[in-house]
Amino acid sequence: MMNSMESEQTSVLLSKYLEKKYTGTEEAINIKRKAIILTESLINSDFNDHIDTGSYGEGCYQKGSDMDKMNVDKTVAVMYPDQCIPQHLVHKTILYIRKADCRPGYVNLEIDQLFFKHSFDKYFSNSLVQIGNSLFISSDMYREEWVSFYTTIPGIKCESNGPSSAFTGMEDKDIVHCFQCNSWPKEANEWITRTRLYGWPHQTLIDKTVSNGFHVVPVGDKCSEDTFLQWRISFAVAERSLVHSFSNIQVKVYTLLKYFLKQIKETLKESIGDDDILCSYFLKTILFHAIENSSHTFWQEKNLFDCFWFCFNILIACVRAGFCPHYFIPANNLFQRKVHGQNQQILLGILDNYCQMKWMCLSVGNFIKPSIWEDLCDTSVQANLVSATNLQQNILDHDKGDSCCFVIEISTQTRAGQQGIALVIDIKDKF
């Protein structure tokens, strides 16, 4: 068992290791993100926007991750029925949001006006369904129209996966064909005004996120009986903006969480028969909640493992409760479909076992070999990391001079740690 000083020293070593092998430097991450956004602006057209989402779009791509992309049809606009159609949308197809008979976070889309002028409009028109006197667009039909189109291309293997057309072969890529709504979803209004004790996300980021609206993607609520007309509200662009606001240490915690998930996938498959009972989206959601409910002074390099452990314990608390609140729509339980009954108990047992291991949990799994823990215990790896750290520190000391904030950081970190523990207890008590 490490004492606090050893844990801090190992956390710093872990931080340098992740930077060298996974994340790159903070500057490199920022350059990748700017390059992605610039590339999008160059390839977007009057008819379509192309948005990189998931790990790649967030600048946190790892081995084994898919390339996730959204293809937004700009000839279609999604609105609420109580909104007036602005002049710039009169020559577009208008879809009205209607309540769906399922969990919050899903909607039906009713046709208000049709305006076809693009060769791909046939995939839209082939997906229309008459319900009484109204015309709706089916998410299932629209998604499968695109999958059918891609499979006609020689050499392309494509199948439906959630809302996406999933490609396999030389490059694993998921493309989601979707529509945009320029207003904020009413189901997520609480996110705008909720009390935030620690100032994240800051008001400017909240305002920007809300102004960007949301997307609807072609997949229904798998907990409901009839998904035929249901479309999921997607916050992918909002989530990308939030991840882009992460500090360097928060990016590394995100990387550790996704690394750990990849390493335990095989165990989940063998024990539960479903390695998707936990997914990276759940972990990202937990990280959002963790950052919002803790002081920024907690997220320091010397606390890297404690920050990871904070998130890990929130995950365990959520699994124990069978409830993981969606970050933007807390009434939507992300665990409702799979984390219940016997599977919930098996998953809880697996996570509790890892919890007993603490630092050694970074040694489990075979997806990536050697494991992070094995590398950190390698004296040659340690020497390389320490020498690189010493060189970097000498340069920083020369450039910045002596710092006088060290004592302040220690005192505030202690309070942040207490706040972190309180949050986990609060989650357990609440559920």
C-alpha cells in the first residue's frame, strides 16, 4: 500500500507515461483539435456538414477506437412546433419535434414542409410514413436506407450499428446521418440553470453550447417496445466542446478510464456475456459529473490517480444503484437497459474486486500489453520518464523562475479531496 507521498510521486510518473505513450503533450492535443475543426470547415458544403465526434473528434483517440463521424443534412431543419419558421429556412424541409412514447431524450419527427433539391433526398423520401393525417420520418428506415446505399459500393462492408452506418475492413468507421436543430432541447433546460458550485462548465461555454443546438440521430429507445419512429437527441457536439475544455490532467483521467475499459472487456464478456454492458459513453458521462462536482484544484498532476479513483468510485456507486444519470438529461437512466438484475450484481462484484486492487487495477487485462502498471514498474521506463521530467523541469524553472503558490495548492487540494469523497457518499445516499 502506497503512502500519500509515494502515490503523488507515482501519479506524476503516470502522468508523464500517459503523455509519452497515449495523449501527447497539451500543446499537441490542442493542435490536433484545431486541425480537426479546420478540416471540417474546409470540407463542409451547402448541403452537408461533416463533424468528427467520439475519441478522434475530442482529440483523445486510442488504439482500437472507431472513427466516428456525423453527416448533417443541411437541407433539413428540425424545430419545435411553437417556433416560427425564419426566412432563411423557407426553402428547407422542416421537421417538427413531437413527443415520443419512451424515455426522455428521444423524439418523433413530423413533416411540416417538404423541399427536395438534392440527389440524396430519395433516402429521405423513402423513409416517410403516414400516421393518420400526419407524415413522419422513420429512424429505422432512414438509417437502413443509408446502409443499403453504402453496401452497393464495391469493396465496402457496412452494417447498421446503433444510429450509424458502421464500416469494417481497412478502416473501422461509423457514419451517422442526422439532422440539426438550432435551439436547445427543452428536456435539457435544467442543464442550463443547474447550480454549479465549482464553476465548470463556465458560463461562456454554457452559452456557446446552448447556441449550437443539438442533433437528432436515427435510433430509437431500445427500452421501449416500438422504436420505428423514435429519434435520439444527440449532444455529441456539446460533449466535444466540453471535452475540449478539459485540463491536461482531466484528459489523462479520461484516457485512463477508456484504457481500463478496454482492459476489462474480455472479463465482462466471459462473466456476463456482454462486453458492452459498460461503454466509453458511460465513463465520459461520469467524468462530466465528477468535474462539475469537484474543485479545479483537485485536478492536479500529483493527484492523477486519485482523480481516476474518484471517477471509478462514482462508477461503482452508480452500478450499485442501477442508475447512471445522463449528463444533460438526468432523468434518463443510462443503465436502464442493461445494468439490472443478475448482470448488475455480477458487474458490481467485478468492479468491487478491482476496487480492492487500487493501483494494481492498472495491471489487469490483455488488450494492451504490457499493461500500464507493468511499464511503470519497469526501471528502464522509470529512468526514461524521470530524465525527461528533469529536463523539462529545468527548462520551466529557467523560464518561469521560482513559484510561491505551492503551499496554497496543498491546502486547497485537501479540501478538494474531501469534496470528492462527499460526492461519492452523496450519490450512494441519493440512490
